[in-house]
Amino acid sequence: MTMVAFGLFALLATIATLHLYWAAGGVRPAGDWQALARTVVGTRNIRAMPSRTATSVVAVCIYVAAVWPLLWSGFIATPFAGWLKTIGMIGLAAVFLVRGAAGVSPLMRRVCPEEPFATLNRWFYSPLCLLIGAGFAYLLLPGQ
């Protein structure tokens, strides 16, 4: 359990930090805003990244998701009731599993057809979401 909880924390905290970098104006791994939007958002005819505020909100949400396995595992003390931590874990597992599964659906390809996002989504983003969702689900198993 310890390795899974800390692994989820490290992975999600890294992803959240990358979102904060974009919110602050960074464009890596692309060379400009339009290329970055086509790489990480991929919606049809996208020309620019979402607002810095929206990207920052996403980063904060990912940071909360990163900390949740540590709360669940007891590595961070919290006043939250056990049922609230459980609902959070179930919700996070569901969100990541649904995002991962939806990412390889034909609907996602129609909504987000821009390259290189479409290819990255199929081979990297969606499998990564499935892996993260599986990590949350694993921590929910009795005895973990």
C-alpha cells in the first residue's frame, strides 16, 4: 500500500506541477501556445490553451487527488471522517478509470481529433489514467 500511495502522489503531483508551469506561461513540451494546445487538449480546431485560471484550477484539483492516497493510507493526519475519505477514493478511482476508458472511444476521437493529442491520448494519456484509476481502486481493496 505504501508504494502505491506514494507512487500515486508522486505521479499526480508531477502532473499538477506541469499544469502550474503551463498556467504560468510555459509551453514545453511544445514550442508555442497553439502547438501546446494541440498536444495536451486536442479539441477540434483548438488555437490556444485554456485560460491560466482554468489551468490553475485543474492543477489544484490534481494536487488534491495526489494527496488523497496519503490521507487514505494514514500518512497525513486529517479530521475527515472515514466515510468521506472512502467516497473520495471511490470518486477518484471512478474519474480516472472513466477518463482512461473514454479516451480510447470513438467519441473522444471525434471530439479531440487534433494531432499530436489524438495519438498521445490513445497511447499515453488514456493508459496512464487507467493506471492511476487502478491504483486508487487497489488501495480500496480490503487489507491494503
